Amino acid sequence: MTKKKTILSGIQPSGKLHIGNYFGAMRQHIRMQEEGDAFYFLANYHSLTSINDGERLNQYTMDVVLDYLALGLDPQKATFFAQSDVPQTTELAWILGTLTPVSLMEKGVAYKDKVANGLSANVGLFTYPILQAADILIYHSDLVPVGEDQKQNIEICRDLAGKLNRAYDQELLKIPEDYIVKSVATVPGVDGRKMSKSYGNTIDIFDEGKSLKKTVMSVQTDSTPLEDPKDPDKCNVFALIKLFADEEKREEVAANYRQGGYGYGHAKKELLGLIEGYFAEARDRRKELEKDMDYVRDVLREGGVKARERAETVMEPIREATGLYRSFKY
């Protein structure tokens, strides 16, 4: 029997999850839980690079758990846990950091982009790729599904695993496969830029009612008059509609754009209905899950136990190789 490959991915609980998170990562996570031994974690250590409010971070963490469970993550199929429940991760990150050239971190594109967009230039953000590498390597991960924007960080991860193996002349860490998800959708925000919490341009997955309507109606468009034909391929609203609509609906709306007499207000109402319908069942499940938060916390607790057990099997030979003295075991 062929052993299932270990799939590893994480998501930051740094705000309410939006449809960019869903189409960019969450949908793939839920699909891939059927395809391997999936480990999905809440990257709350990483969130500390931008959040310094314990109550808010805790709330965001529980919100993300509710969102994933409501959208179809099955804790019987995937190990779902909080990053902070696995202390071996930060232990490995320190060891990797002792082998990491400063020049390698200085080349970090993601760091430069985040600072350029207003995030504090703190050391945690600067060394983010090292902790991300530890997240991946501590479970002997085979596949790490990410978008093109994370390609450099995966290369750094592979590089650091090789450095540790060579430094101690042992295969202490498995080097993960280069697995860039080519089909990840780039979701435009309401201002036309890539949808991101840091830009404040998101449409939240489980928003509803007047709040959702207000957000959808705020999607930026050009000033083409109602009666004039429009190019759907140059419209942010249509780019969002394509994510939710089937082929028949996409062709229908595109034809309406091109023939004229169809305004952006019409398109936004179409988008609103599609979003409401797409997430309707998941929204109902989330409301039911909110009534049983003990179950939700149990999912994280059990996932944390399983993740720590796997991480310890990886960490123990590393401690021995590096000569780190331990007077007790986990």
C-alpha cells in the first residue's frame, strides 16, 4: 500500500477571512484533505507580526476554525491545529536561524512588499521565512500547496533544510517537493487591487445582509454610461462574478455587458445574489457550530496533540545531532 503524502499548509488568523482567502487557499485545502495526510494550521505566531491585541487574535483564531469547519474541513480527514500548540516549531526555527545568512533574509520579496504596504519592519516579519520553513519541515511535509507569491519562501525552506542536513551530515529533514498551485485565483478587491486584509478591500466570506450589500455595491467601476456596451474582461465586478457563476451564467452576463443597456448596478446585484447563494449552506452550518464552541475547541485540541506527536519524532534526532541537552521529554 502506497503511503499517503503529507500535505502542509497554514493560514493566518489576522482578520475575518474573505473570498480571496477562499478561492486562493481554503478551497484547495478542503479538496486536498481527500488526497493525502493533510496538516492544516492556524499561523498565530505569524499573526503577531501585525497584531498586538491578545483578545482580538484569540477571536480571529476561533473565527478561522469556524469558517473552515463550516466550509467543509473534516477533522477526521485532516489534522487541524494552532501553530502555538506545537512548541517544536519555534525550537526548529531557532536552529534553522543559526544557519541562515542575513543576506538571504534581505532578499525576501514578501518582506519588502509588506513593509512597502505599511506593516512595521519588525524582526519577526524579517525572519518570517525561517519560521515558515520550520512550519513545513517539522512534519516532514511532502507537498506545500502555495501560490506563485510564496514561491521564494518555499525555495528558502528547501535551502534551509539542505543547510541543516549538510551541517550535521545527516538526512534530518525531508526536503519538500516544489508544489506551486498554478490554478490559484487572483481575486480582485473592491478597489481593483488584489484582495487583502492589509488593503482593507475585502468581501468577507460570511458577511450577509445590509453589510454584504454595502460592500458589493462599493466595488469600483469605470464611468461608462448605462446604455453603452462594456468590456466584461476589464471589469472588477465581472472578475468576481466569474468566480461564483457557472459557464452558462458567465456567458449570459458577459453578453449583457457587450450589448449595452446593462449597468454596473445590475452586475453588482447579480454578484450579490451569487455570493449569497454560494455560501448559504456553509453560513447555516457556521451558525450551528457557534452554538457548540466546546466541539470547536476540541477539534483544535485533538489536532494539536497529533501535530505535536509528529513534530516530536522529527525534532528528537535533530536535538541529538545538534547536541542540545534535554533532561525531559515531551
